[in-house]
Amino acid sequence: MKKDIKGVAIITGASRGIGRALAEKYAREGFNLTLVADAEEELQETASILDNNESCLILCGNLENDGFLKEIIDRTFQKWGRIDILVNNAAWRTVETLKSMSLDTWEKTLRVCLTAPAFLGKMAAEKMEQNNTGGVIINLSSIMAERAGGTSPAYVASKGALLSLTYEMAALYGPSRIRVLAVCPGNVVTQMSQDYTDERGENISQRLKEEMEGMTPLRRSAAPQEVADAVYWLSSEKAAFMTGTSLVIDGGFSHNFNSYKAKRLQFPGAF
């Protein structure tokens, strides 16, 4: 039996990681999907694992391109006549300090991580207002917006700005019954978290993961599905009075003072 369609959701960065988990979640819940990324083969892989991949519109392109942003909204609306949810999940970054970062890298990071969400949100909201249906826009920020490490300046700056943008958009679009929220994940096991290297080029991702988990009260990293479940809940009627705020999903990391190794130095029997 064919599922009743709950609505239409646009998910950027849907080719892998959190984006793929989001696509799986919304597909299971009965949404038609527009899946967006810059890697067509991986996008097709995402679509192929969904329960009803015939309800997917695959759009491959560069979020730095203003024309592509418009295409995402226009083609989604042409195909289904509505947009109910936009999840701005896509990200791009390098791992380096401001001492070595070029202006081109800075500007590309901000265009993908901040400008694209802003103008996709603007154009999606226009369609929501046109249909008078309300809707939800969710921006994937990061705990790094408030817990900077000094090693991803453009990414950190864009994620902090994305929080402020979320609050601004919520104030603007609330009267149109459009909710705007941010989600701030901590350490999540994805492909993006596996590319950390030292100055010799040695991959140190596992060591950094263990360091993060050593400061996390739940003593582990998140799975992409856990973030996707939280995003879906925020976009559902169960969170209907939530807007202009952010949800932190970090296993308690942000409010923990020190590592559990340090705690055991002081209280070896307690931790």
C-alpha cells in the first residue's frame, strides 16, 4: 500500500553522513524529497537505499552558484507544488588555522556554509508564504560555533553566524507560520570527521575522536541517525511551538569542564 505523503523536504548535503541519514528518516516518515549535493554518484546511492526512491528529486550542483540555489527551489516547487521543510545540512571546510588560510578558502566556506543556507531559506520561505502553508527551516550549525578550537576559522565563523541567522529568520517568518531552528551537533562519526591529519600527513582522526570522547559525559560520539532523528522531531508537529532557538546534540560535551582522565586524577573512585 502506498504511503500517504506527509509533505516535501529539501535536504542539502544528502550524499553521505548526516545528510544521508536525514534522507532515510524523512523517506521512512513518508516525505517526498529533493536531495542535493555535489556528488551525483553518492546522491544516487542515497536514493537507492530509500524505501520509495521514486519520490526523490536528485539535484547535483555547487551551492556556491546562485543559479543552482534558485534551481533547487524552482524544480522542487515545479515537481510537487509545495515545500514544507528545508534542512540546510551541506558544509565545506578545510582544517587549518587562520595563519595559513587563503581568502579564496575563506569565501568558499562562507558561501557554502552561510550564504547558501540564507538564500535557500529565503527562497523556500517565499514558496511557503505563496502557498500559505507554513513550514520549517532547520540549519545545521555546530557546537564549534561556541567551542572553537582555532583550526577551522571560516567554518567556525559561518556556524556562529548561522545561529544568528536562525534567530533573525525566525523573527521575520514567524508571522507566516514558518519555524526556523538550528541544530548544533558535537562529534559525529561521518566521513568529514575522518580527514584530520598532522603536519606529516598522518591521519590522526581516531586519536582526536578518542580525545573528544574522553571529555564527553556519555563517553562516545554520535551516529548520524541520532542527529537525523532530532532534526525530524524539530520539524514535526511535536515541536510546533519551537522556533528561533537551537538544539545541542553533543552527549554533554559543551557543559563538561574537563576530561575524565583529569577527573580520575582527583577522584579515582568516582569516575
